[in-house]
Amino acid sequence: MRSTYRADAPKRPVNLSLNSELLGLGKELGLNLSAVAEEALAYAVSARLAERWLDENQDAIKTYNRRIDSQGVFSDGLRTF
């Protein structure tokens, strides 16, 4: 799947508020908190973009599915499975 952002974009410092116990455990376990936060944000952005795409294309998907239900797919007479 194509990335939704440039992985080589410059880093920018930010301020975050995190659960103090969770933060302490993460540090204790040697987690790279910046990398974990970036990975979680990338996942959340990807999921939200997928939701947006489905919402924006809902009408086209319904139209396509109705056509397939009524006409089938081009290979219906060709496939043997």
C-alpha cells in the first residue's frame, strides 16, 4: 500500500499530554516514544483516510454492486471454479 505521507519529511518538536503511568512504563521498557507516537499517528491517519475514501465513494460502490448483482462480472462464462 502506498504511504499517505513522506517518511523523509523533517521532524518537528511537539508538546503532548500523556498518561503519566503509561509514559513511565514506556520509558522503563526502553520504548522509543517518538517512534511509537509516530507509528500510532500514521495508523490513525491511514484509518481515517480509508473511512473518508469509503464515505466519498459510497454512491459509486453501491452503483457498482447493483450492476454486478444484475449483470454479473465479465468472467462469469469463462471461469471454471
